[in-house]
Amino acid sequence: MKQIIIVLCLIISGQAFSQITLQGVVKDSVGNPLELANVIAINKVTNALESYGITNDKGKFKLDLETNSMYSIQVSYVGMKTYNEEVATGESNVIKDFTLSSDNTLDEVELVYEMPVTVKGDTLVYNADSFKSGTERKLEDVLKKLPGVEIDDDGQIKVEGKTVSKVMVEGKDFFDGDSKLATKNIPSDAVDKVQVLKNFAEVGQLSGVQNNQDNIAINIKLKEGKDNFWFGTVTAGAGLASEDGLYLVQPKLFYYNPKYSINFIGDLNNIGEVAFTRRDYFNFSGGFRMPSRQSGTNISLGNNNLGFLTMQNNRAKEINSKFAALNFSYSPKKTLDLSGFAIFTSNRTRMQENNSIQYTNSNLGIPDEDTQTNTNQKSDLGMVKLSAKYKPNSSNQLDYDILARTSKESQDQYVVSSVLGNTDQSENSDPYSINQNLNYYYTLNDKNIFALEVQHLLQDEDPFYNAVLENMDGPDDADNYYSTADGLGLDLNQSVYNINQEKRVKTNQLDAKLDYWYVLNQKSNLNLTLGTIYSNQKFNSNIFQLLDSNETLDPAPSINDGLIGNDINYTFSDLYMGLHYQLKAGIFTFTPGFSVHSYSSKNEQFNIDYTNNFFQFLPDFDTRIQLKKSEHININYRMQTQFTDVNQLAEGIVMNNYNSFFTGNYALENSLSHNVSLTYFSFNMFNYTNVFANINYNKNIDQIRNQSIFEDGSVIRLSSPFNSNFSDESLSANGRFQRTFKKLRATASANFSYTKFNQFINGLRSINENYNQNYRMQLGSNFREAPNFEVGYRFGIQDSDLGTTYNKTFTNAPSVEFDALIWKRFTFRTEYAYTRVSPQDREAQVFDFWDASLNYRKDQDAKWEFELKATNLLNTQSQSQTNVSDFSISINDYYIQPRFITLRAVYNL
């Protein structure tokens, strides 16, 4: 590592000391500075583009050039004639101004080279080839090198600190704009231009009346020859492992023309390269957004997914993955666009983890617990979406979408607990959902605009849970399940406790709103909203015991007033009206408003009907201060009502886990939240300095909290929700600074969060406080010829005060990435990450990962490429992390796949 750092320093110093700076001002013929003018320098000897710059609001530019060289300087600006002049550099910096004339005064000078970056209104265009060094293979490799663009740890694209909401290829949605599927699969050599579309509006008719300043989309322009022709890659690979062989097959095929497009992505492997995880699946909205998302009402439909253990960074002890995705678009005529996709992902995963758990409020007699868990998971997930967009003219647009999801999942676990002994538990589920969306947009004239948005959701969930626990023969053993089984009304004279939980939740929800905008003038408009939400949920659950004789027993519990089975009908409705006024005054844009709601909720269970009807006034306010074109401050306040789901209302006993039982509360009411945020953003094209900062405060009133009762001397608990009289609060702040120095880019970021919530255990209230701090620094290069690198360091502090339990954990994680093009045929890439997790008063946990690959390609246009790839070269067996929950603090050791080495062949279409 020390030798690598020395070499990198020599490269940096060599590049830095052999350059001088050419800087100056670009003006028009009357002396006014020109912002966003393009300045490029072409080396007269090599005829290569050496450097480029874009003027700031004062017309200033800066170019980094080699000493003692001759350059052709070209200056261009929209509406002006391009200016060309030769400049010779010496050993000192050069200051030189340029004056551009209007279009009709000079003959046009042809631009020989494309600008690496150009600005056209709200569109920023990157010429991809200007940033490539030859080691790129996927779209993400290109995006990482673009100024102001980054890929975060979750694979999402961010531009100038803002998350990209949509990715398109040749103007057509790529899997409804999912950025992760795009960055991981589109081949880099097909990319010609990357267009960043700021102030992006999904519906052009609403662009002038909605706040779209933070909406960013990316459109990928393909190279000539990549349209009207299939392109992509097919990868096949194999390797050796200690037990079974390794295999990998990855076809990625794309076809585009102006009328239709087809994309297919496939992946079949057993080496842990998960193309689409469960988290990706459940986070994949398919472009759906609730019409009422800005109304002030937030209604939960609950989460009845299985309690799957989640893979950490796509790592587990064993992973077998299958993935197939098809995306198409078709435009039979200019007024009609049809599109859709189908995604199927199947994973077989084996995991092992050891947990050392310290429960909160240790003075209550809750013992600490050590567990070892071995898990086998099966997950088959599928979704299909079809969309139609009809736009006969500029005044009318009709959209229709239907998204269907289905899955089949199961999880088997063997748990060894130092408190409860051995437990076999299994879960399975076969849910489905159908989501439909209908939108109509109508522009009557310049003053009157209408928008109707309707969405319907039909959902059916059926999770099943089974736990088989040891019967340790007698009530005197403090560490057994006897008192729990007795309280549930189980048959105690069995060899094991075989407990089963059936559950079924059906959801039917309609969300609709009608918006009307009256445009007062170019600076202001009024927005009137009428909307409704109707939701119906049916919930049914039952617990039964399977006896040694294979007969079933419906228990009669002695706890919870004997209520164990649930059969509930829950109905919620919201009828609301909203009014907002938008005013643009100089650098300010004010958008004050409010909504008035008539709420009604009713749940029926155990022959009791509980109804709650009330009105609520919810104000909101947004102010945007546009300091410069790429610098603004945003202040936002919003008051919201939060409504719970049927799972929280069911008063019968529900078995969430073998050691966790839950009973609902039919009389739960809504909570109120106040949220205030302040955001600052700046992006300077002159020196590519990107600054982002945000602070957010949230306060919840009448928040739904759980009252938990732990059995004496055990970790088994029974929880029930209620509306707390004590407010919960959270504060978060994050900032990011990025600056480009010649061929180097430095990034520093910081994140801080504070949460304070009230916890109720065994009738005692405690105030729990969590502080989390994360700091990261990165330095990366983007040389055209020399090897490139990125070094980073992350430091984290997790500080938790949970009642009488206190924990402080430090995380130190340096990392380095390196890639080089050798002899224009070999591409070498490697990355190394070291992590040290240091809990207070416990032994530090250390783990590190080293991956590397070597590719051979005869030339850039070669059809075949061969790759030797190694993962986990150090053969690290496990990784550790600290987890903090409402009840406990745990140190988790998570076992992962061993060293894998594979040989791959890639065919480029």
C-alpha cells in the first residue's frame, strides 16, 4: 500500500508541475461578460484536445496547458461567431481575454473538436469520449468520470448532488427510468452523449406551473451505427470452487430505432453477482407515484413481507442467482407511444450469522443473548408493466399504466439461542398486486390548465409462519418456552412446541385528484386541488398448534382476554381540497398553500365498530431563492397527518416471531408531523465546484409507539401500540463538497443524524437517543493516458443511549481503486477496502476485501474480450457490523463467500 501511494504521488506531482494556466475573460463586442461560453485548446503538434473550460457569470475561464507548447484556442457562444487564435505557452501562466462578435460580422470558423461539456438552456451535454481512458465497460464507468456526476453506494445516479429520477436512451424510458439497471448494463462503448435534463417535467403542459427545479433526468445518446442495429454484450464464464464449479452467463442486448426499441438483460450465476436484489424489487416503483403524495395525508398499508435476512452488499455464504428483464417501446404514430417491461428474478441464498445481543433497560431483568442463525432462502419475484401515452396535440395528453407483481418466497432458519435453546422456523408467502394508473392533462388556453390523476391498487398478501421449539420439560427452567406456551393455551405435553401463524391481508385502494391551475401572469398562478383517498383492508389471522399426532389444536389463551384469531374490516377515506399560490419575485419563488381534509376511519372486529371522523387543516410553505443559475437556497415546511394500517388495529394475538408477539389497538388514532428543511446547492462550471448542504427537522405528535412487556428473565415479549403523549423528534444534516483540480477530483462529505424517541418497556418509559456521524473523503483522477485511481476514507461514529444501555461504536474504512490501460490491449482493475469496527468496551472487528480483474482486448473495436476476475482475494470469511434497534444493541458477524476466480469471455455485438 505504501508503494502504491508513493507512485500515485509521483504521477500527481509530475502532472501538476509540467502545466501552466491560461485564463481570462470572454466578452461581447460592447464589453459585457458572456456566461457559459465554451473555450477549448487544441494541441498543434498532436492535434488533440488538450483542455476545455466554460465561463462563469463574470465571463472568466481557465485552461490547464502544457509548458512550451503551441495551441489553437477556440471560443464559442450561442448566437456569436466562433473565434480562433493561436497561443504559445512558456514557463509562466498566461492571461488573455477574448471578444466575440455577433453572427453577421465574421465568417464562421468550423469547430474541429466537440466541447467535452456544453450548456444549452437547462440541458447539460457531456461528450462521453472526452472522458474515456479505455478502461470503461459499463455506463457507470463513464458517469463516474463526468464533472458533477456520481454513483452512490446504492447504485443511484446523482447529478450535482441531486438524485436522478429518470434514465432514458434515445428519449425512450429505460425500464421506466430505473438508474441502477441502466448504469450496470448499458455498454460504455455505445454511449456518445450524456444529456442531463434539469428542471425535468414528466408532463410538458405542467412545466410552467409546477416546481420542477430539483427534477433531473438523463438521456443517453447512442453512437452512430448503434441505432437500427443490435448492440450489447454476451458474457460467459467459469471457475473452480471447493465444492461445485462456478458459472456465469450474462446476455445484454439492445436495439433502438426511431420507431421502437427492445432491451434484454439476462444473468445466470452462482458467484454472488446479484443483478437485481429483493430490495431492488420492492423499491422498484415502475414509475408509479400516489396522486395524493403532496396532499398532506400519509396512509400506511403495512408491510407483510417475510422477515428475510438481508444480504449485506450482495454478500452471503452462498448465492445462486437468475435474472431476466425485457423492456420495449413502440411508437406506431407520432401521437401514440406504447411501452412496457417484464422482470423476473430468482435467488437461492444460504446465510450464516452470529449475534451478540445486549437488550435495553438491563435493570428490568432482560438477559443478554447470543444467537447463531443458519438460513436458506428461496425467492422468485416477477413484475410486468404496460403503458400507453396518447398525445393528439399540445393541449391534450392521456396516460394509462398497469403494473402487476407476483412472488413466491420461503425462508427456513435454524436458530440456536443462549436463552431459548434451539428453534426451527420457516416462512413462506405468495402475494400479488395489481396497480393501475390513469392520467389526463388538458390545457384549455394560456390561462387554464387541468390535470386528472387516478390510481387503483389491488393487493393480496398471505404470509405463513411456523416455529418448532424445544420443550425443556418444566416451568422451573428459566430459559425455556413453558410460560409462553402456557399463556398461549398450547398443549404442554408435547415433544416440541410446533406453532403456526396464518395471516391474510387484502387491500383495495383508490387515490384520485383533480388539479386546476389559473395562470395569473408570467410570475404567478393559483392551483386548486380536489381529491379523495378510499382504502379498504381486510385482515384475517389465526394461530394453531400442530401436535405430535399431526392433529391441530386451536389454542385458548389465558392472556389478551382470550383474543387470538382476527377477522377485521378496516375502511379509511379522505376527502380534501387544497389551494396553493405561486409567485416569482426577482430571485424568490414563493409557494404558500394549505389543504383541508375530511377524514373518516372505521374498523370492525370482535363485534365492535370503532369510528373516527374529524376535519384537519394542513398548511405548507415553500420558498426558493435563486442566487445564480446554478446556486439556490430552498426552505420548506410541511404539516402532515399519518394514518396506520390494519395490522396495527388487529386486537387478536399475532406471532411476528418465535420470541415476539403482537396485539393491536382498535382505538388507534392518527399522528401529526411537522417537517422543516433548509437546502443549499451550488455548482460552479468555471472550476467544477459542487456544494450541497441540507438540514431537516421533524417532530411527531401523538406518534404511535409500542408498549412492550418482556417475560421475567426472558427475551420473549408481547407488544401493543398506542398513541403516545410524548413527542418524538429527529434532526439530520448532511453536506458535500466537490472540487476538480486539473485532472484530479476531490470530494468531502459529512452526515449527521439525531433521533429522540420514547420507549415503553414493562410499564416504564425511557427516552432513547441515537447519534450517527459519517464522514467521507475521496480523491480520484481522470487522466487520458496515465493510470487512474481513487482513494477514499470513511469514518463513522454510532452513539446510542437506550435507557440504561449505552453504546458507542467507531468505524474506520479506507479504500483504494486503481485501473490502467496497458499497451492499449490489457485493462487492469483492482479495488481494496479495509474496515475496522470498534465497539466501546468490546474487541474491535476487522475485515477487508480485495478484488481484481485483468482484461484482454486486441483493440477498441474487437469483437472478443477475455477477462480473468478474482473476488475476495484475501479469502475473508466474515464481516461485522453494529445494529441498533428499539430494544437492543447487537454485534453481528456475517459469513460470506470465499475467494472466487473466474475466467470470462465477452462477445461484443
